[in-house]
Amino acid sequence: MDGAGLPEVRSTCAYCGVGCGVLLRADGAGGLAVRGDPDHPANYGRLCSKGMALGETVGLEHRLLSPRVFGRNTNWDDALQLVANRFSDAIANHGPDSVAFYVSGQLLTEDYYVANKLMKGFIGSANIDTNSRLCMASTVAGHKRAFGTDTVPGTYEDLDQADLVVLVGSNLAWCHPVLYQRVLAARQARGTKIVVIDPRRTASCDQADLHLALKPGSDIALFNRLLTRIYEGEHTAPEFLDRTVGFRDAINAAQQDDPAVTGLSADRIEAFCDLWINTDRVVTIFSQGVNQSSSGTDKVNAILNCHLATGRIGREGMGPFSVTGQPNAMGGREVGGLANMLACHLDIENADHRDAVQRFWNAPTMVERPGLKAVDLFRAVDEGQIKALWIIHTNPAATMPDADHVRKAIASCPFTVVGDLTDRTDTARLADVLLPAAGWAEKSGTVTNSDRTISRQRAVLPAPGQARADWDILAEVGRRMGWKTSFNYESPAEIFREHAALSSIAKSFGKDFDISEYAEIDDDEYAELFPVQWPVTARATGGRFFGDGQFFHTDGKARFVPVAHRPPEAETSARYPFLLNTGRMRDQWHTMTRSGLSPRLSAHLAEPFVEVNPEDAGRLDLCPADLVEINSSVGQGVFRIYITDAVAPGHVFAPIHWTGETAPSARVDAIVPSVTDPISGQPETKATAVSIRRMKAAWYGFAVSTKAISPPIEYWATARTEGGYRTELAGKHVVENWVSTARDWFGVPDATAISTEDPARGSFRIALKEGSRLVAALFVFAKPEALMRDYLATLPEVAPQLVLSGRAPLDSEDVGPTICSCFGVGLKSIIRAIQAERLVSVDEIGETIQAGTNCGSCRPELAELVSVHSPKLDKKSKCYQKA
């Protein structure tokens, strides 16, 4: 079947917290067509490169298809009974705090709800935390301190209506491209100005009116200067201040900070303050650069203080705005997914809240205190306090700070369960029990995006093999542990109704989260549920919070929080003279278990890298394409160097996405120590003291193959291609027989080898074929060598003799590495178009070859290519006038 007769199904994208609507059409053969939903209020039909490539990520090649116990496939009955028995035994012998769940923003709200109900209301422990602890915990803590509850005040419409958008620690152009396009549309329509506050020059700086490249961790000092200017210039909103507490203490603290610690000139700081103060409609967007810090919560409150002082909150086009990293980070917060929360934004520390939830759930053993936050949870695993651990849809052996230590802790746990789509993750390989879960496009439920919009995620593909929905797996274990009635769910709609009913209790305690209108929603209404922003009550739906000056502390007033600059705990030294910043790439997601399946997404930046300033590279005698070793106090990694002035001298940047499955020596979180914010428990991942030195390699290599490889060498990094895999390699030891070694690495001991060798220059080229089919090719050199890698990655449909040249035939076009992932346009194609058509703008590139016309996240790269490769034009020429 080609799917032409199958209906399109409305659902939600599986990636970031923007929560874009998608229309899915199955092809009847396991494939999926994906396009943006023009009616969804988050994106109105627009998708980024990752969203457009979702259809390429639904294959079964890497799927876990049956339960597995101690390495052997089994049935659900035996697997779940073992899980229930081992958790029950641990609780009976060591108490409820001897077990733990570690879950994920990849869960749907209904899954999250059942997990928290089981742990906090029936097992009786709060040892359930989520990878959102690594993402947004500081925002949650900052919101609660200021507002009384974890409330996002504004909506995406504020981005359309703002006259100034300030991006703080947010590379919106790459991490939330659809929102960035809304900001650029506002810029074009109303002249909205953009300020970027980030130590690193990112793609978001391309359209910025001002980039403040402050020193890492100095955001508080900058916003304290802004607060001081607001106060001293009498720019406060007196009537709004009457609805707050603590303004004088916040001002006193702010006046003590020295803005010079930012490293910014006084003129640039004052220019920012003038722009912020003199623009009424200001939206301050903040993300991981704020949250992932040992002072992240204070940074959040420094931003909130400025908006509270001016009353710029809860009204059109203004307010602080936290953008989340995962598709259901917000939904997890709503059901109490963090170890220090109860469902519906209720508080564990509040006895009345606990009693109300216990009565509602008819729970036997209600939790009485917060549980272990992520870093402390895995420390407790390592120390033997946790006897049974259940990890769901996340990969802490790769993503937690000090990841090697976490990996050892998981391996030492007496009983570990992992529920996931695949067994090919660093964490899944450590599990005693693997449970196959239904994935995106196979399961139904709801997610909540960054502006509180609840959207349906709907199944359009059958769950493969024995895979089951997470809520179903969790509920079955709850029943087998003895709580049959309380977990006797038959559908996600039933769970959603219960969640909605509980929210009415939260509302009675004066909390913000209220979807009580859905307490009686029937299955058909749930099936047709259209995106809706909470709160959803009989009286009101959606909208902004706090414009009326009503907050959720017991006195109804907001709290100013006095904060002061605290530098990152990491201090550079002679041994570790650089500060390492980490973050995301444009086309990849988390640990690439989904996005890495797409050849199109893997073609942009196919290898782990570290950005190093030219001054530092020169001082260390490093050259482009060198491999470098990065060492910290807890670990080390190997990365390809990328020399750029996007980072300041003394600072380096590396992306987070590679794991033991794709580049075992380039796992960033193995380098980052377990330093956390004392309030939120969120780890610091933006400032790690490191050293850098060239890796002394005996040889460098590049390979293409039909199957993945994992050679026993010091460095390799692999990425998907249309025909298989491409792999960069390097080793410290001389290889005596390259043909034999290649056969061994590629798993083809009987393959025919065609090779050319120049031992004097350290050059070896080997093509391996089975019959007439090329299965692998390996290129080895004494130093990093330029090859037409992106042409070679189109193999194996090429004659082996042609492969060994390492170059495209004259009659074949080499498009170069992908720049525009949305339309698959390569670097060399873009350069040829610029030169041949005499293009002088990014828009002209788009008109000619489509690049940059969808999500726009490649436009900064396109602009750079225009500046370098566009022919010089006479000012009187037609092209110049057009530009």
C-alpha cells in the first residue's frame, strides 16, 4: 500500500517543548508521512528540520520487540511478575525508599501520572525523578519562589506582540526554531528588536541587535544591574509593587553586585538597560544557559525580579518566558514528575495537600517528604541504598554528569529495569530486565508544551512486536504489587479524567493548575480533543497569568528574591585552564536514539567536535581537523577541533549528543562533574574546568559501510547514511595488516579486498565486497586528510575501483556536507549557486534552491556563505539594487 487511502491523523511532534502539531499519514507498510498541522496554535504548519524528518525515524531496525530478562527474551507475564516481586521484596526488606524510578519528558502525561501515583501514593516514596531535573528544575524552583507555584505566565502570542525579545542562555534559532521564526516574523512586521545574552556567539545572534557575550555564570550581576537601573531611574510600577513582597531586600542585594564581573563594557551594559527599560513590551526568553547552572534558580529569580518591578508580566507582549527542552517536560511538572512535587502543582511538604491527594487516590502509604533528586538518586544507587531501580525512556548512563560514575552505579544496582524503545543505549545494556515500550506515533495520550497548551499525541502506527504503552506497563505492575482496583485502567482517557478531577482539588487549595472541566470528558471527546491551553474550567480557558496582580502565595502576593552573583564552582587553573560549555546541535536530539536514525539529520554535523578560539588554537599549536583530548577532574573525551571565534579565548564548547553507541570517547557528560544548584538540584553543565591537548594518533581514518561498526580503538564516531554508516576513526597504535583488520572491523572475514597502499606515506585504501556488492571502504592516512566524505557516504552503489579514489567522478555532483537539512541542500551546491547566479542574499538563495525557506535555522550559515562567496558587484548593477 502507498498510504494514499489512509487518513491523516493529528498528533504532536516528538522533540522539543514548542509542541508543534503534526499531521501523520501511515503508508500501510510501516512508513510515515509527516507535515506540519496548519491549525495547531504552536506552529501553524511550520516544522523544523527534525520535525520534517520524523518519518525517517520510525523503522524497526533498532527496536526492542519483546521483554528480556537477564539477557533472554521472555513473555510479559514472567517479566512483569519478576519486576513486581523484586520491587515488593525490596520494600518489605529495606523500606519504600530502597526503590526508585527515573523517568523522562518523553513520557505522555498519562504515563507520568500513573508512575507518580504508584511511587508516591502506593509504594510510599518520593524517589521518582525525571530527566527534566537536568532541563528545567531551576525554572520550577524560581517560579515557586516568586509566584507561589510553577506557573508560566505568558503565551506564544507574546512573541508576536513584543517590541523587544531578550534571549538569555537560549540558542532559540537552533533549539526552538519554530519559535525563533515567530520572533523574526515579529521583527519584520513590527520592528521587534532582539538581544542575545550568551557567552558564545550562536545562530541566534545572526539577527540580534545586541549580543552580550558575558562571562559564564554572570547573568545575575547583569540583571541585578538592570534592576538597580529600574529602581534608581524610577521606572517601577508602584501599583503593581503593592502586590509584591521583598522589593527593598532585592534592591539592596542588587546594588551590592558589581556588573564588571560580566566582562562586558559599561557602555554595552547600559545600552542593554536603556533598551529594556525604554521598551514597554519586553519578553525575556530563558532556557538551559540559565537553568543548567549551580546558581540557576537565582538566575531565574534575577530575571523575574525585573519583570515584577516593572509590572511587565501577564500582559500582551511582555513577561518572562521559560522554554522547555522536551516534548512533555511541562506535563511532567503538572503530574508531580519531580521528586519534590505532588501532582497538580501540590506540595509534598504540605500535610493538607498530602492528605487530600491520599484521600483522592485512596492510597495506603502516602509519601511524607521529598525524594532524591537525580544526582543524589544515582549517588544513592552507588552507595547501595537503592535495591531496585526502574528507568523509563531516558539514558542516564550517558546524560547524567559524571556519567562514567553513574554507569558504574547502575551496573552495581541489585535489580535494574529499563523500559525503552531500543536495547541499544548505554543504559539499556546495563539492565536486568528490558521492557519494550510503544513509541511516538504508536501510543496515545497528551503532552503539554512550553506555553501550557495541552495537545493530543495519537497512535497512527501499530506498536511492533510485544511493545506496550508505558501507562499500561506501570499499571500492570501496580496491580501485581497488590493494588488492583487503584490501577485498573483500561485507556489513557480514563487516566486523563482522573488527573483532571484531581486538579479541582488543587484549585481548592489556591493552585494554578486546573483542568477540572475535563473531569467528565468521555472517550469520544478525548479522542477528538483539540489543542487547548490550561487552565480549562467552567469559567475560563487559557490566557495569561498575573496581569491582575494575583499570585499563588497564601497572601496573594508575589515575592522578590534577593540574589547575588556567584561564579561557577569550576575554577580554571594551570592544570585545567579552559571552561567547557555544552549544548545542543541544530539537527540532533538528546542522545540521538531517534534523530540519529535519519540520514538527512546526520549529514549536517556528522562527528563530535569542540569549538576552540583561534588564539587558543595557535597557542596550543592546534590545526583544523586535529583530534584533541579534553580532560577534567572526573573524565576525558576525544573531539574533532573546530577553530572559531564564536567562543572567547579560554572558553570551549562541545555538543552533548554522542554516546557509547555512536562515539564512546566523545561523551560530554563523562567530563562534567556532579555540581548542582543547591535549591533546584539541577546540575551545572555550562562551566567545567578542562585541559586540551592534541591526541597523538598514529593514523587517521574514514570508513563507509553497510553495517555499523565499533572498532577497539581510541577514537571512532559513526553516523547514519542512506546506504548504511559513515565512521571517522583514529588510533594510537600502528596496525600491521590493514586488510585483515578491516575485514575484522566490518565483520566480513571472507570479503574480497581491493586495496592500494603507500606505506611510506602511511596511506592505505581498502574496498571490501561480497560478490559484486561493495560492503565497506576504509581510507587510512598518517594525518587528517581531505576526502569527498559526503560523496563517499552515498555508497555502496559505486564500483569499488572508483571508491578508492576518494573523489566523485567528473560526471557526478558532490553536494558537500548538508547545510539545509529541511531540503537536503549541501554546502557545495550552495556555493555553486551563489557564484553561478551571483546571489547576494539569503533570500535569493532560498528563491533559487529552497535552502533556508522552512525552519530558517540554517540562515546564519547561509549568510556567512554569501559574505564569503558572493561575487563583488558593481553598486549600479541590477543585482546590487535587488539586494
